[in-house]
Amino acid sequence: MILDIEVYFYRGYDLAFSLDIPFTNRTARLSLSILTFAGVAVCLHSSAGVDFHWIPLDKQLGLLQVLPWNYWIGFGACLVSLVIGIRVDSNRTFLLKAFILFLLIWGIPVLFEKNAPVWDGYRHLKGALEIVFTGSLPTYDINLYSVNWPGFFIFTGVLKEVPNINPWIFIKFYPILASGLTIAAISLFLKKYLSRTTGRIALLILSFLCVWFQFHVSPQSIGLVLGILTLFCLEQRSRPWRILAIILFTSLLISHATIMFIVLATALVAFLLEKSKSRLKSNQSPNQETRYSALLFAVLTTSWLLWNALGTSEVLMKRLVSQIAQIFLFDERVGSILAVRTTENIYPIPPIVRIGALGVFILISMIYLAYVATRQFYKGSKNEDNRRRPNLTIPISLVLVAFILTAADVLTFGGQFYDRNILIVAVISPIFAVLFAYTFGKNVKASKQAKGERKYLTKSRTCVVVITCLCVVAFANFTTVFYQENLYIVPDASFAARDFLENSASNGTTIEGGMFPSDFEKLEKEGEDAQYPTTSHIIVLDVHTEIWMRQWLGKNAYDAMRNETTTMNKTYVNGEYEMFWRSEVT
């Protein structure tokens, strides 16, 4: 079968590509759908009776490395069906298949772990239920995330309580809802810049490349969806879409701070880019709607920070003031962060794979953008390719903002939030990478055609080779998706240790170490113990705390805490957790 790749333009600016493959009959589509559901059945069957509560540390790829072999057979069947369906499936069918594949990736902990993973998810759900049951925001601590950014917690509490879902079922299967909303929002966003076929290829690459999603019960799981939809609406040229963008941004503003700042900065940078473009083209004026939206976003954010998110504002100002003097130590801070992620990391290989894969896509994106800028500069807006190329102002602004905010995060917060910016780059870079593949193929075709070679065969080979290489790099990155799962697995022993500590520890007890899930069935106010004097000291040792401290604090931090227990009394052992007690009363 020969792939005849034809490039054409439509609607004056959108670039589209057509792969003319005579493989669109109903029987073929039905066969692919059966293959998908057969693969899902095999994956579900492979999880029967399997429950991981610990993964050997020598497994560098973590959870993926210990999955049953038949799971990969089912996963491979779904992947093959999706790849072939890039050309033959309808939009709804392809989106359903993409969602299934996405769910098979991010639903692995749901299938192979007894309890919902990620300790923060339990704490977030407890905060959400506390707001719903009390009917008001917590007042005992203005620094709580649920006080400063309550939107997600109110939404989650209502979502759980209205249908009266069991909290254990809700927290375990919440990733299904979050991943479905995310894949739908990303698919809609890609359609703005890519054609039917190229958008599907980019969605496939993105599904494997982007391993920084958070689909447990967390503000980011909804914040990312709101952010993507806000930018999609902001890109539209009609006023109703702009009004919808304002509504979505307002919802994001009260829900997730990090994504909100990224969207705000993107809107401002997009306006500056459009204004710069209008100055280069004397006959073009900047989009006034973009300016008004960006300014309104800035006013809304400032108002929220001054009148509601007081805890966040105070922390942010203190950090900025205290870190101004450290601005010239940027290279040292970057070096220390890389050292923690590589040399001191108990999983040294996956971070290197992630850096390499993301670096490849960033490099390709920069090459493509440099090519576009060069064509624009030398041939101007009268060139047909430049006039009909999709408007990439928002994606370019997102990439610029991600780099700027990453540098700011390293300087002010020591790299605590840079993974959110990496997430944005991983979502956007496949757009540029796919456009690069087709643009590169077109240029190779032109040069080969001058030598008398067949243009469609040359371009077909070039595009297929480039896109295949991109998919391989993205899949290599996918293998690292759960390499740190030991840090997030919640075993049954953690619930027993938490219950013992809650029943035996007195008010004012200082607790050091220990990873415990929050008890969302008990909604007493956390933090009240702070008003009592410290009367005793308890150190909790467990394997989860050990690898967490080794991962982020270095090799000696956990050893120092363990050595301190030699002078303390052992009060609790359950196989995975040990507790040591010492009185602090003089």
C-alpha cells in the first residue's frame, strides 16, 4: 500500500493534511473496535487477584516493570487499534479509543493497587468534605489550600455528596473522571491548530510523552482542564467565546493557583506578541479582545489575592523578598536540583530518560519555530505558506511562559512547582513536533523532486520516519510514568498505624516521620493541637518515609532520624511501621 500524502490549505490559515488510504470500509472499523474491547477485557482479566503494596527498589521503571505480561498484550491490542484508526475512525470513535488508552495508562494503579494511591488525595478529599459538611471554609488556618483556593474542594465535595458516593469508591475511581475530562479538553485544543490526521497523531504522542499529569483527587486534575479550555476560548474571535473564557478563568482562579498564573501570564504574553506582530505589519492592528481579556484576568487575580487568598499572598511576598538576594545563584540552584533528581536519586535512570525525551521535543519545537520566524522575516506575510499557517500565538506564549516561570520557581521556591511548567511544555510540544514532521517532509520532497524522484513516495517516507521517531521517543518517556510509585502506594498497614496514633497520641505530641492517609471519615479540625504545649515526641519509621526522604532530602536524612530512636521506647510495630516514643516533660 502506497501512502499518498497531499498538502493543502483551507479557511485562509489552517493547515491540513490528508493521508489517502483506501481502508475505510465498515468491516475494518468494526474489527478495530472489537480489537479495542478485546484488549480492554484482557487488561481487566490480568488484574484479577493482583495487588501491589510494594515494588522492589531494583525495578527502575517501578510499577510498569512488575505488571503481568498479559496486561501488555491487551494494551498492545488497544494501541494497534488506535494507530490504525488514526485514518479510518470517526471523530467520536477515535476519541473513545484515545480515552480508553489514556485510561489504561493512568488507571494502572486503580487496577493493580488495593487502595487509592497518593497520600495527598486523602487530605484533599477530607478538606472537600469538611467544607460541604460545615457549610463554610475552615477558619483555624488561613494558609490552608482549601481556604485560599476553595473552588476545587467545593466542586469535589458536591460531586461526591450529591449522588451519595461511598468515599472509598470515589477516591479510587476519581482518576477515570479526571482523565476523561483532560483528554477531551486536550483533543479540543489540538483541533484549533492541527487538522484531523495531524491532531490525532499529536494526541497519540502526547498521551505517551506527558507523564506529569495528576489524576488523583487534587486541584491540578481540574485546574489543567479549566486552563486548557480557557486558552481555547481565548483563541476564538467572537465575543461569546471570550465571555466563556472569563467564566472559565474565574473558575480556575478560585481552584488552582499554579495553572491560573500560567494562564494569566500566557494571556499577557499573547497580547504582547500580537502587538509586536501588528507593529511589524503596518496594515494589521492587534486584537483588542485579547488585550481586554488579559487585563481583566490580571484585575481578577489581583483582587482575589488581596481579598481572599491572603495566606498565599503573604507566603509569596515573603519568598520574593527573601530570595531577591539569591538571584545570582541561579546556576547553583539548578545544579542542586539536577543532583537531587539524578546523583542522589534512588531511581537514577528514569529522570535521565525524561530529560532526554523532553529535550528532543523542545529542540524540535525550537527548530520549527525558528523556521517559521525565518520564513516570516525573509518572505513576509505575502508568502502563501505564512498566510495560511495556523495562528500559533497561544502555544508559543505557553512555551515562553513555561520557561520563564520555571526560572522564577527555581529562584524563589527551589524548584517545587517546575513540574507544572514541564507538564505544559509536554502538552504543547507535540503540536510543533508534528508540524515540523510534515514541514520537513515537504521540504525534502521539493529537493528530491528537483532530482526527478517521485514526490509522494519521498514525502511519505520522510514523514513516516520522523513521526515514528517521535513516537519512539514519547513511548520511552512513557515507561517512566510510575517509576516512583513506591512513594505513593497506600498500604493497609498505613491505616492501622494512623488509627493507633490517633487513639494513643495526646494533644501536643510532636510526630516526626511517617506517611499516613488522612482520615476523611473523621472531620475534626486539624491544627487544633498546636495550641497545646509539646509533651512528648514520637518518631515513625516506615519504608515509604525512608524512600521519600532519600529521594528528596538525601541519603543521610533518614539515617539521622533512625539513629535518634536508639534512645527512645518502641511503642508500636505492625510489620511495615515502627513507632518510638520519648517524653519531653522536664
